[in-house]
Amino acid sequence: MYDIITFGSAAQDVHVKSKAFKILTDPKVGSGKVLDSGKDICLSLGTKVDVEDISFLTGGGGTNTAATFAKQGFKTAFCGAIGADISGLEIVRELRQFKIDTRFVVKKKEKSTNTSVVISSSGTDRTIMVYRGASDILTEKDIQWKKVKKTKWFYLAPFANLLCDMFGKIVEFAKENKIKIAVNPSLQQLSMPTEDLKKILSKVDVLFLNQEEASYLTKISFEDELSIFKKIDEFCPGVCVMTKGGNGVTVSDGKYFYSAMPDENRKVVDTTGAGDSFASGFLSEYIRTNGDIEKSIQLGLANSAGNLSQLGAKSGLLSKGEEFKRVKVLKQSCSDNNLCIIK
């Protein structure tokens, strides 16, 4: 029996840093996303660019979160796909070092292992170029359903492309087999037909969203947190967690709002994987304490802070029992229409 099985991507992360990457600020240029930074990286076309630093690490939401669960002492397995290549072999080797069960990892010949190229200049801002490969073509027949049901929890990291077709199936399977389920959906998953999405989210025990995703889901400005949570509570009876980057986190369990800010003195080296490390840290304590949200927020933020302090999505993660600084958590009744957020 496993404590938790994670689903999602497994990726090779290539971190490239160069002062030659020019940062431009132009309101006419940008991604158009809700939380767009307003900055863009510019490279001269047709030239060679010297880089000062390059690192090859592993990433992917499915394996990143599995790393935290394993370090927190849970019997953990990862279910996902890799390519038939060196990157895939390296991911499996690292998972085993974390003592994560890899029997549910499928090797695909059709596509290479997912790869992300993380480009940064000075500071911590970065742009990520993503190749969506083998992880995104995991199918129903690839999952050992009789064996994966021998667990207490499922954690679903963001899905993309064909993998999104598995979203409802996995959630329904968990519900039928009395498996608790936590989900961190991608924007692509949140783009499903509304009624289908509501049906899926109604069965979720813990829902993780960032501000952009929460705003997209509810069609409400991310600044109006009270309205966002009231809307989400209508179709997701479980705990809803909304992360806000450097502005902390707000959580609702339908009865109370909880909010906290990260330690202002935390060191930020690399933000890759920060969302995964928070969500997996939060859920680790949530499982261990049988639903203590205040302690869950504190471990989530501490685990994320440790991850932020080092390069790589699986670096700096906290181990079970490791001491950490606890942040202040504000608790309010959901009946209070004047939601106060810690600043």
C-alpha cells in the first residue's frame, strides 16, 4: 500500500544563464497573460550567444512533487511516461535515489522525454521553453489500474495535450476506489467544457491553483479573492489553495479563510518548481495532521523557500522532521465579507 502516487510530467530541465539575454520592457509586447510581468527576453537573430552557466537537472510536476513526498517520509510512487533516451534514464535513476517507486513509469518510443530550457539573465526572472514529449502521451492502457488503486492518495500535477484526456478518468477512478485526490490543474485542463470540469472538481479533496488559474476558472479578477473563493466553493467542496508567488497564499476550506506571506528574508536563487514544492509540502502536512491547514501552509511555504534557495526543481526540499521557520497564518470566518490578507 502506497501513501501517495503522483501523476504528471517527468522532464529534463536545462538551465541556461547569460548576461547577453537582454531584458526589454515594452507594453506593446508580451504574453497577454493575467499576471504578465511586462518584461521580455530579446536575442539578436543570426548570432552566437555566449552563456556563463548551464546546468542539467530534472523537473516535471509529477516527479517534483514525488520528491517532496518521499523526503517527507511517505511511501511514494510516480506514474508517468518518459522517452527511450538518456534523459529518461536519468530521471528514473534520480527517482530511485529519492526512494520513489518507478514501476508505473512507462517508456515511450514515439516521443523524446519532456524537456524544458530555462533561460535567465541577471536576477531570478526566467523564461521557459517547453518541449512536451513522452509525458503528454500517457494513455489509459499505460496505467496499471489494479496496482495503482493500492494507495491512500493521488496527486495530479498539471496535465497537457493528450494526457488531459486522462483527467476525468483518474479522478473518477480515485472516487470509486475511495482514494483521496489532490489536483493542480493546468490552464488546458481548466479549458474543458464547464459542466465536465465542474463534475471532476466536485470530487477533488484538495485543489491547488495559482492566481492566474483561479481567475481563469472563475472569470473573476485575481484581485477579488473573496469572490473567487465563493465561486470555487460552489462546485469544489474540498479545500482550495490559491498561491500568489511572492504575495503568499490564501486557502479556503469552506468555513474559514487562511492567508500567509512567505518569509521576507528568504533567499531566491531559482523559481523553477516553487509551485510544486509548495503544493507537495502543503499536502504532506495536510495528510500527516489529518487536515491542519495552518500547519500545512507553514510547511508548504518553508518547503518552497528551501527550493527557491537553490537551483533546480528538486533542490533544497525539506526532509521529514527538519526544523524550519514558521510564518504567521491569519484565520478568518468565510462568513466575513471583508477578507483580510496578511501583507
